[in-house]
Amino acid sequence: MTADATSPRPTLRLDPAALHEITESGAGPRLLDVRTPGEFRTAHIPGSYNVSLDTLREHRAELLRHLDEDVVLICRSGGRASQAEQALAEAGLPNLRVLEGGVLAWEAAGGPLNHGPARWDLERQVRLVAGGIVLLSGLAALLVPGLHLIGTAVGAGLTVAALTNTCAMGMLLSKLPYNRGPRTDLQSVISALGAHS
């Protein structure tokens, strides 16, 4: 486990090999996947519970009553899981762990995944939309002077996203029906967490 130098408190990181070893022993931690329900449905680590980052932030006090300190947070690559760790820590649950590299690293390390219908990752969708806006505004600027500034604004937004490890465009795209998939039933997740105890 390593500490994340970008957060104010050290984030405990767990690499895929260590998590695989822990889960294989049968006494593994609770795995909370904070990606959108659509992403979770596409591929997820067996035994993980889906509580999207927005849902987790909104209901963290309620979730906190059903969690102990043996929780590993998972997302696509680690960014949203770190945000979830911060939200839960602020609510009073310390010493959470984040799967380093997320589902991408887990899959690359040969960890098992449950697969559902294929769909584009949120990051790929952001690249398509941002690239499309820049391309179209650049072409349109040949006819209407000043439209190239739209592409400049998108570039500035992507720069801020990289520096803050957040993405406003990704958050907006995650609200689309394509990405939401079936809504997370919080009561079902809480019941399952209670059964895990």
C-alpha cells in the first residue's frame, strides 16, 4: 500500500495482486464500486457492490452505518474511488483503501470480472465529445471568426480537469441514460452489506 501525495490525508492504496490474494482467502473486504451503474453493468469485480459516486456522496451517512473499516473502493482507474474515500472519511470512516489503477489495473493483472453488455467507457466518451467540439468549432471558425474560442474553452476545461482530477464533462455525460443504466437500489445495497457482516 502506498500513500497518494495529491490528497491532504494519505490514501491507502491496494494493488490488484494484493486485493486478489485477500479476496481469494474468502475473508476479503467489502468492495464498493463507485462507477456509474452502466459502467458497473459492463464489467465489475465479482462480489463488488455498486454505489455510484453521486449516490455515495448523497447517502454517505446512511451507508456509513453499514460499513466497517474493511472497505476497498473501486472505479475505472482510481480517481473517483479517491473522491469516494475522501467523502466517506469526512463522514467518519477512516482507513479506507482504494484499488490502485481501478478495474483497468485489475483486468490487466488477470483478475476475474463479471461482464455484461459492452459500452464505451466514460473517459472515451469525454474524448469523443471534447474532440468533436474542438474539431467542429475549428472548422466553423473558417466561416465565422471567433468560433475557435469554443475549442479553446474546451481545452481549458480539460486542463482544469487534469489538474483537479475531476471532469465536469464526464460528470455531465454520466447523467445520460446510456451511462446510468439501471438505477442503484440503495436499500438493496444496504441489505446486501448487512448480510455480508
